[in-house]
Amino acid sequence: MTEYNFEHMRRAMVASQLRTTGVADPRVLAAMGAVPRERFVPTERIPVAYADAPVPLGNGRALNSPMALGRLLSEARPRGDERALIVGAATGYSAAVLERLVGSVVAIEEDPELLEEARTALEGSAVELIQAPLTEGHAKGGPYDLILIDGAVEQVPQAIVDQLVEGGQLAAGIMEQGVSRLSVGRRAGGGFGMTAFSDAAAAMLPGFAKARAFNFDRAE
């Protein structure tokens, strides 16, 4: 794919998609400017690897947009000594970025095809890839200082919140009435709450839908 200047595309992504939308953490900007995003998308999607939108990966999944990932990481302020969990590793892009920002990364993915692509793309990396249901997290590897749910969900299961250390943070896109709201939360004093800081398109993750209430119409 020598016809594409990926280094130029990464610089343009940082300048026009990240810096202009509030991603100010220099470590996050450096990490996203260094990881070759084109390695984590299907061959036919390489021309749009750096588009300001989720990139379809197949099987109903998509790679989160650069801006959504950048804002989530920037707000979470990852530190070099932290242990992090990624829920929804997909092809491994967010894991490759976060590995540059924290001490260790565990990344779970339930789709075996995506997981195999992640293993290939992350060959030589220290990221620990696990096949597991997304909604369960990976308690065996916890607790975690930071949990990144790399996509949009309607709710965060308590089982995942319980895998945070006291004071640990969780970042995710929360879907509310059809709008994805990038949010961060912290576990403290036995409680947990999330605060939205921006609306942004984010790739939906399967399995995190809220239970729907049944409405029974009265007979006339």
C-alpha cells in the first residue's frame, strides 16, 4: 500500500481530528500519532482507516473513531504505572494505543475472528488478549486502575464496575435516546457514577442493551 502516505495521514488525524476536538493530553496525542491505524482495519478499508468516523470491521463491529478514543483516553488521564482493561478489543487498535500510556494492558474480545486479527496486528506486543464475553470483563486479571469500554453501550454491568480498584476510572460511550455520550466514571466509597463530557459517534458494542419494559395495552 505504498500509494498511501500513512505517516502524513496520522499527522493529519492528530492535527485536524484530535487537537481540534479537545484532545490535549500530549501523551495521548503522541501515542495515537505513533500507532499505525491502517494495520487494524480490513484491507479494503485501508483508504478510510483515518476517517473521522467508525470504520466497519465485519460481523457488525466497527473500529471506534479516532476522536472518540482520543477524548475517552484524554479525559481518563492514564498513568504509566496503571493496570488497564479494554472491553471490546476488536482488532487491537485501542490496546496498541493504551499500551503506550500505562504499565500493562489486558484486552478482551468475544468475536474469535476479530481476536485472531488482533493477535496478528499486536504480534510482539505485551498486551494480554483474552477471549471472553464482553459483558463479563476479566475479573481474573483484575482489579484494574482503568477500564476502557471501547465503544458505545446502553449500560455498564456491575460485574465490570466491580473489577475497578477503589478510585479506579472507567471510560465509555453511553448510548442515551440514540445519542452516544462519551463519559468517565470513578469508583469511590462503594459507589460508582459516570459523567458525560461530549456527544460523539461511537461504535456500538453488542450485549450491553438495557432490559426493555413491556407495555400492556388495556382492552377497550
